[in-house]
Amino acid sequence: MWLAWRNLNHDRFRFLVTIVGIAFAVFLMIFQGSLLVGFLRASSKSIDVTDADLWIAGRGVESFEFAAPLPERFYDIAVGVEGVEAVYRMTLGFAFWQKPSGMRQSVLLIGAEPGTGSQFPIPYVDAGQTSVASEAVLVDRSNARTLGVDVVPAGTEISARRAQVVEVIDGFGTFFGTPYVFTGYADAVRYLRWPGDAIVFLIVRVQPGHDPQEVKRALQRKLPEVDVWTRDEFSRRARAFWVRKTGAGGAILLVALLGFLVGLVIVSQNIYATTMENLEEFATLKAIGARRWYIQKVVLTQALACGIVGSFVGLLALLPLMEPIRNTISWIDMPWWLPFGMIFVGLLMCVLASVASIKKALAVEPARVFRA
């Protein structure tokens, strides 16, 4: 609308201040949202990338990283349950990684059998994903420097046993401080030096045509000492654990909520202030006979114009920074729907703030324009 644009363009400094304020608010909301989404996804990433229909874990296990060993006989029992197509073993535990400098670094070593998942990191010999390379490990790119891995392949030691980094992977950076290292199940058992039972999780694939929930109940009857979860159930359980029961998750959630609220307040205040500074113009419109709906339209158009321009400025300011930020916070994640969602909420607040300011604009006396 031409008049709305002229109003904004008349006081360019005020318009610029409004745009900067909204851009900062949108920048803040999207960034904090990306931290929260990235943390939630990272906390269940190792669960989500498996091809498992069901997970068998020790009683009371709430997350992937903190689990208890299972007796080897549970594997044999699970294989014999009706509806089970295949069962794969997984183990994990903390081990010491030998750096080239001679210093040791604590790592979370994860080992799984072929078939766990086509996207689950396992050092296969070939693309067929049927045979695991011996003494081979994978590390995430974000942890390579921490582990002293400059080139690949690179020799190292894990718990005083020889290992070789054969590939640097992406998307499995640590979110709780200790780097992840992936290897095959047999090598993981050897590196971790389990004194007895080495299985930590059993990954179950259900036969086609069988209901996973029915197979889950059958497994639970056969193995009453454990918990059986579908992949989605265990994923949600892990996310809930990290958000509700750890300081890191709670802090990230709180910061994200505060960033969201602060962003909304900034947007609302800027839009409201812009209208308040144009009261003289609205008084002029009323003095020359402008209808109420026309003034409402001008105010709403101004608010949306500021909101749209400011939102896209904020988004464009954040996009180039995501890659440098990801080099520091490897698990940060900005899915396509997050910017659109935050921009939509920001525009909604622009509309609500304009509604509040419309009352002031409509209440202004026409005679105000004639005052000295």
C-alpha cells in the first residue's frame, strides 16, 4: 500500500531501527531454535539411523550413551521369538584413545554388527556392508582434531590395542563432550575388555507381515528382565532424558525459550513504537475524513512490511554464519521448516502488535493535527 510505504520511508532512521530490531529478534529465535533442534536430534541420532524395529535394553535404561550389559543368552532367546527376522548385537563403553602426542583422550567406543543399519557407522570392507574391517575405526570430522587425526588412514591405540582410523565421517559429532568412535562389534568387545557379557543393546528386525507391537510384547514375555522399545519409543525416551534429567539439556531448553520470548518482545515493541511515532499522520488522515478501515489497513500494512523485511534480513544474516558455527557446535541443526516457522511467528506478533497500536491510532483526535 503506497501510503503505508510513504509513512515508513518518511522517517528512514526509525524504519531502519525497526528493521534491525526485528532482524535481530528473528536471528535470535532461529539460532536458539537450531540449538534446541540440533541437541534433540543429536541425543537420539545413533538410535534413529538404525534399521531396527525394536530395541532391547537393560531395565531402566533411558538413553543410548548410558546402558548396562545384557547376558549373552538374551541374544539366543530373542532370535527364537516368533516374528523376529534378525537380531544384531551392539556394545559401547568408555575407553582411552592414544593421541600422537602421547596424551590419552577418553572416548565413547561404539561397536555394532553388520545389519544394524545402512546409515549406522560401521567400518565395512566394501560397499556391500557384509564384512567389517579388522582393527578399523571411524571418527567424526568435528572430533578429528581433538583425537589428533590429521590424515586418513591414521594409526592409533585404544586401550593399549592397535587400531586404525580408516574414514572420517560427518553427522555424528559429540553433544556431551566425549568423542564418539565407531567400530565393529568384535573389535569393540576387544578394545573395551569386557570381563563378561559384552552386549549392551540388541537390535531386532521384525519379519514382514508381523506387527512390531505384537513382537515387542512377545519379547517382553520371554525376557521380563529387560525393556523392549520400538525405535521411535526409545528415540523419544532418550530425548526426554537429556532434556529433563540433565543440566545441559535443561539449560539449552531454557535458553531457547528465553530467546524465543525475548525475540517476540523485541518484535512487538518495535512495531508498536513505529505506530506510536506516526500518530500525527493518523490524526491528519482522520481530519480529512479517512475511514476507520482505511487507517487499520495502513497500520497493518506497515507492520507486515517491517516484519517481512526484518525477518528476511535476520535470516540472511544467519545463513552465512551457520557453517562457521557448525565448526564449533557440530550438532547444531537448522531444518528447512524452522526459519519459516520462526518467521511466521514473528509476522503473527507483528499483526498482534499492530492490532494493539490500531486502537491508539483510531483514538487519536483529528484536532491534534492543528495544535501548535
